[in-house]
Amino acid sequence: MQGSSNCTDKGWIVPRIDAPGLIEKLTAKVTAKRDNSGQFAPVLNITWSQLSDGSIFAINGTEVLIVEMSTNHSICVRYIFHNKLPGTNNLDLGVWTFSLVSIVVIPNFKYQVFVTNLPKPDIGSYTKITNITVPERIWDTKVKWSVQIYKENGDLMIRIIVVFEPEKFSDQYKVSICSPDLHPELFHIVIKDNKPFLKVNFTLEACQINHCNLELVIHPLSLQSVNNCLEYRGNIDVCPFLPGAPVVFIILVTLGLLLASLAAAVCIFGCIVFLQNKNSHKETPSSDSSTCAKGKPECNPVQEPIRVIIIYSLDHPLYKEIILKLCAFMRAKCGTDVTLDLLDSAWVSTIGRIQWLDMQRERISKSSDKVLILCSPGVHAKWKAMCGEHKVRLKEDEHSPIGDMLTPALSLIIPDFVHASSFHKYMVAYFDDVCSEEDVPAPFNIVVKYKLMKHFEELYFRILDMEKHEPGRIKCIAGIRENDYFNCPSGQGLRDAIEAFKNYQLKNPNWFEMELLDTDDEEEETILNQIVTGVTTKRLWKIAYISASLVSNK
């Protein structure tokens, strides 16, 4: 078995006819496993199967790529088969099954798993893909509870009986009942002692309970776990079991809700009157005006997330950090589904740059998706190179596993600017602190150009296809404007990234020249030839994709 951070080397490529077929079935789930430090951690349990048909004779190994979708961090594991699989000898058993249970993951994070047989085909892809979100807690134990009411010495008592199935990784458990009414919390320590089920009883007085929901927590004690991911937490609602007290309690809660609703209605009415009085006066139409009406969307008022594809140039590592932080801000604060090649590098490497970009272009033409073009010195220089001037190669493009994505992207989208009907899909912007309007290529001067983060609110209204200015009022979205976008963690990270690159530029005025490499004319000619023959490549890729789908369905 071999492991690495990515699977981008050029080995293991053979003609499509000699490559093994598609994985038959791929599943991924999360389980607990002890790591090297002795702690239990959540790990991915990846299982895939392969039919024992004729293609099994061509398999020399299997490649598993796991990508953390929020950060694009990836790890590649390859199983190399030193001996040929015995092929059809396994027919009686159905399929060959393989598994990988060693990749530690993080609770609440999303992962994408790619599994490919080796060697890979030179055209198309036989990759099987699945997505998985790691739950906050991975101990899926079976817990049952019941509530009994009885009287003792004239007092109403509550008995809570908890029964759960222990796991093999722990011999002792702390079972707790938590509530604001209970100080300290009630808990019992129980030992498994080879029992299939453990039973715990709690007794408390009904007069102690002012809150219906009690929290049940079961915590394994004989091990350490990462982020308490092996805890069990659940709610126990005791009010339906109380005969007298809950009636009063429910009445009080109902009255409280009615009073809260009445207060909210009065507040809303007052706000409407206040806004109407305010709008009756003449307002200055400025995006920074404090008199704008803060209505709904708190950042995204639509039901489905808007999808935005970002086109940019990898000018510098610090500029790449700005792009990634902008992507995180738009996702976290604005609820925008951002497509970025850096966050999809595994798929780009699998199908190729031109094919990936062409897929995005087709999707844009058939949907309401938008394209955000972030201009920078690299964008301007590469555009001039496309127009016949000196070729441009940047260090970051050479370091990137997917290379320069901007040049083929411009070649695909520039023809759209001939048609005015496509203008609404494209947005042009630049970061005013680290770039300038001079970095905007000439074809983009016919559309509105946004300075970031000064005009980010206007840009976001454009993404939503909404008008910021309406008769008598100006709409605002709190938390994304120039003077407050940094008040959230993702916005703070974006501002810090901008400031870091700005300070670097002040110390290195010729920073862009420092990022340039000597031009390899032969390589540039190869890239341009790929773009010119894009239609042929696209057709070949479609044929390969259809063939892969037929194999998968078979």
C-alpha cells in the first residue's frame, strides 16, 4: 500500500481498451478506531467491490483519493497488487470486496471519496465517487428510556429508566441527566461486565422540574475520544407524564408564547411605521447611507443557494489565500454555493482542465448560475499574451497540480461577450487594496466592474438578481458591507488575507515580476492547440463519459 497527499502523478495510464472497468459498488461510513496515541477517533470505512468478470485480469491495483471539501486537503492511498487476482475463480462468491479503514476524519466535515482501478484509461474516467458528511457523534447506540410517576410520602416522584447497548470499545460509562433545574447533575457510573444491555435508574422529585426537556448524556469512561465524538446525547420530555403540574406549566408556557407574539407584533408594527416615516423624507442614494432599510435577506433571501463560479489567476500564494478566504466568506456568510477549481482539483485532474471548464460553461448556459471574474495583474498579463504579446508563466501555476486554468477559461467565455444576452451571467471585480482597474482586460470594460470589498454588497445583489435601489428606499444587507464584513470569523479571515498581501506588496513593489518564470514557447503552443481543438476534445470526452456510464449501469 502506498500513501501520498495527492494522486496527480502521470503513471498508471494505458489505452482505454486495456484499462479495467468501473468499480461495481462504493460505500463510505464513519466508525471509531484507536489511533497511534491511544485515543479513539472517527475514521472512514470505505468499501468497494469488483465483479469477477474478464476485466479483473487487467487490474494491477486500486487508487483511493479522499478530499476534505471545505479545505481541499486530500490524501491518496494506492493498493498495488503484486499478483494477479484469480479472476473468475470467485464467481461462486459473487464479487470481490475491498476496504480501507485508516483515514482519520473530523466531525461535521464533508468528504468526497474517489476510487479508481489501476491502470487508468487515457480517455475518460472509470472513477467511482461518493460523498459523506461526518456526524458530530459517531456512536450510534440503541438507547431506550421510560418515565414512571409514583408517590412517596405524599410527594410526586419521577423515575427515569434508561437502557442502552454498550459498545466493545469501553467497559465503563457515565450516564447523566442534565437540566437547568438540577444542581448538581444526576449521574451514575455503570460497568459493562459482558452484559448485552445496561440499565440505569434515576429518581427525582416532580417539584424540582420546571423545564420539560431533560438531556440524557452517555459518556464512555474507559477511553479517550477526539472531540467527544463517542458521546451519546438525547432529550427526555417528562411533561406528558406529569398529571397535575404540567397543566399549570403548559398554561404558563402558552400564555408566555401569546405575550411574546403580541410583543413581536407591536414591535413589527412600530418598525413599519418608523420606516414609512423615514422613507417619506428625501434620501441620498449612497451604498454607505445609514438610512437604508434593513429588510430580509440577512444574507440570502432565496430558498435555494445561488451558485457562483470564480475565475481568477494564481498570481501569488498570498493572493491564492485571498481567493480561498473569499470563497469561505461567500459560503458561510452569504449561503452561496461557490465553484472553485482549487476546491475541485481532484475532479479537474481526473477529467482534464478543458473538459472541466467546458462542463461549467454548459451548466451556466442552462441555469441561473453566475461567473465572477476576479481581475489581477496575472489576468491582464495572460490576456495580453493571448492577444500575441509575450507569453506568461507564473510560479503558482507551475506549483499547482492543475496548472494555469485562466487561459483556457478566457478562451471559452470570451465568445459569450459577443452576445449581449449573456452579460447578466458575468460579473467582473477586483480587490482594490491589492489590484487596480488597470488589471481588467479590455473585453470586460463593457460590463460593470466592482471594487472589493467596497462594492461587495452591490455585487451580492447582482448575484441574487435583486435591485438594491427601489423607489423611496435603499435596501441593505447587514454583515457584508465594507465597514462590517469582518465582524464574522470568515470575514475576519478574508480581511486578514487582504492586509497580508497588501503589506507584502508595500515591501516588494516588483512582486509580480518576481513571480514570473521564463517562457516555454513549446508548452504554450501545446496549451493553445488544446484550446483550439476543444470541440474535438469535448466530443471525445463525451464519448468516454457515456461509455463509463454504460459500464456503470451494466
